[in-house]
Amino acid sequence: MVKEPLEVGSWEYAAYAALIVFAWELAKALWRAAAGIVAPNDKSDLKVESSEFRDLPVPPDAHAEIAMDPPCGLHYSNPKEPFSFESECTKGTYLFFHPPTGPSTQTGPDGFDYGEYFLCKSRRWEMRVHMTFKRPPPPDEGLFFGVQLEEYVPMSRATQKAQKMIVAGIRQAVGGVYHSPGDDPSRVVGPLEMPHCVLPLWAFDQFIETPEGEEPPCLWDPNFSDFGQRRYKRIAKYSEEIGKLQKSFKVGPTYTFAFWGNSRFLDVLNWLVIGIPVVTPVSFNKFAGKPPVHVVLYSLKNTPQERDTRHLESRKKYYFRAAIWSSAMRPAMARIEALTGVRAHGMDAG
């Protein structure tokens, strides 16, 4: 006797689907609990004493805040004009921007509409930099771009595992990542490597070389994406092009770089790592300890006679170095003053 197939009503399908969703959410909750991860709707880590920061010359709406090294005041995202920087090796201007969070972050230089720009784009933010070299990097040294922390951050095993999964996701999306959790000062004697997550120069999504004497495109030009070379869907060719560029860096031309590739994983405004199944969202502070993190571009001196491949400070030459944090997750005021080089009441909003 052949049994008739069991007919399942729509309510049973709904119950089964609900059970799957519940199990998935439970698994995520258990993982976050093991790793000490705060759920995204838990704002306990984002509380700040507003009175301490009310005199900062920054937009009232949510934004990112930036301090260049060497210090040159307090900068911020979605500005009305690009901010300038200068170091012993470089000088230039940059623009860090994201979808507007309110009227004060809606428009930029010459009325550039930040909101309109991000329509139909998956990226959460973008950074563009004009740079000229005073001391070009040696052509035989590697160049790295990414983030660096100020000190070693102890982590639980679960958090370390979550970090490895996040780095793997970024590596799959962007390419060859150099990641180091840094050296534990309680276990390592001698020079210490700071925590890093950096990529080769070809990790920039776009570059433009403008000969000396010519004007580079505005960082807010509506046709900016049409200039120079882009990495999208042409990784091998782009890697070759930027490799040639790196070997020809010199004093005179303006080099323009744009980066947005891993922005889908880094929610700077909410100070969260996102976009990796199960382990995210998670607060930056689980990996960074506390704000800020440093966005860096540096060359690394070759040491072929040594087996030590760590990215030590003694082997680096910085060409761009910026501390960044969210207006929702600031360092202490004393730290902000040290990073910007001025006291709160004397800060120049640019």
C-alpha cells in the first residue's frame, strides 16, 4: 500500500521558516556572547559625555573625525572644502565622505551633493587623496595602505577567531592582506610590531597621475570616476599599471588615489565591523581596544639579510597617517588635543 504524500499547509511552512530564522539568530547570539560582541542595537558602548565635546568645531550631525600626523587641527568627514596635510615626505589634500546623516553633512565643495553621489552604490564611504612627494618612496620598497592600531589589544580566543574570519572576508573582497595582531609586550622582548591590517598599493580602487604643471581633477569632480585607472573587473591589468606607477614615483606630479573597496565591512560612523556572516556586526573596540584607529600609507624597508618580516616602526616611512574615530565613539578629550595639536577652545574647523 502506497501512502499518500503528506500535504503541508502554508502555516506549517511559515512555522518551519520561523524555526530556521530563530535557530540562525540563536546561533549568532551564542557566538556573540562567546566573543563578547555587542549587538548593533546595544548603544551602551557608544555613550559619550556630550558636554565634554560640545565646543568641538565639527558638524552637529553624525560624522567621522580625523587628525593628521603631523598634527594640523581637527578634520571631519563630508566637509565643505578638502582638508590639507603635509609631512616630511608628502603634502596634499584629501576628502573623506559618506551618505549624509543630516543637513550639516549633505553638501560639499561647490555644492557637491554627498547624498546624490551615493545613490545606487553599495559602498558606505569613500576617501580621495591628492598627493605630491617631497621625498618619493624607493622603487624597491613595498608600499602598504590600511589601518594600524596604537597598541597591542588582548583578545579572547573567540574574538581572535572572529577577527580571522573578518580578515578572511576582507582578503576575499580586496586581495592580499597583511594582518598582524601585533606583539604582546608581556611576551616579546625588543622592538614591538603594532597591530596592522594593510594591503599593497593596488588595493586602492583608482589612481590618477597628473604631470607637473597640470591641474589634477577636483576631488569632488562629478566625472571623477572617469579619470585615470580603476581596479574594478580588471585586477590583473590594474596591478600591472600600479606596479609601474610605484616604480616611477618622483617629485613634481600629483598622484591621486581613491579607496572604497572594503567600506562595506567598516561602518565608521557606528564604529562597527559588518558584512561577515555570524560574527558581525561587532564593535571596532573588540579589536582596536579603543579609538582611534590610524589610516596609514607607508613604505617598508627591505631587510633581506634578516628573517624578521614584521612591519616594525624602524622599517617604515610614512607618507600618509591619519587617526580616525566616530563622533559617536570619541577618544578622551586629552587624547584628541594631543592628536590635533591644539586645545579644544582653539581648534580650527578648517
